[in-house]
Amino acid sequence: MAFDLNAIGALISGGGLDALSKRTKVGKEDIAKVLSAGIPALVGGMRRNAGAEAGAQSLAKALADHSAADTSDAAAFLKNADLKDGKKILGHVLGDDQKKLVDELSRATGVTKGKTTSLLALAAPLLLSVLGSQNNSQQQ
């Protein structure tokens, strides 16, 4: 299953950065740094989890659950993203590696660990929605 990560970058790069910046009080340049490394790490975690049957089933369910969300307006999506849901997604996708990833991203970007976690948690539902939508399109 191949996914177009450029679609996610394009969604976030415009109004999505503004929405995240307003919501987290983090500069757009710093957000871009966190997400440019964070999103591929999330996708890597999904791939790793999908290597086991239970993980693949869990990922398929998560993609299906999020695939109907309207991501055409990333700014509106991110403005209203459920932070609690995003944190659950991070826990499922990254497991014990979450703290390590947040520490590394925070150190590399200068963004606090709390803000880094929030940025990843806000982007995670968007990521699942876009990937779920792409997955539906590929299956059709």
C-alpha cells in the first residue's frame, strides 16, 4: 500500500500552518520542522505496527474510522482537531517510542516537549484521515 505523503505536506503547508500556529502558539517555521520529521516517523510507526496481524487490523480500522473526515480545508480540520484523540493515536502508533521521538524532535527544533506532543497529536488525525481516504481510493 503506497501513500502520497506530499498530499499531507501540501495540506499542512498553507492554512494548516496558520491554524496550528494559532492553536499551539508555536511559530510556523518551527511547526514545519517538527512535522517534517514527525509525520514520516508516524508513518514508519504505522508500517511497523502493520507488520503484525493485530497491528494491521488495528490500522485498517483506524484508517476506515478516519477516512470520511473532510480534509479539503486543512486549516478548519486542524482548528477543530481532537487533541485527546490525537494523543491516543500517538500512543497506538508510537507506543514506547513516543517519548524518544518527542525528546529528539524537541531537542532538534527547540520546541518544548509539550508543544511538540501537541503538534503531533493535532496532525495525527489529519494523517489518518488523508491516508484512509487514499486507501479507499486505491481499493476502488
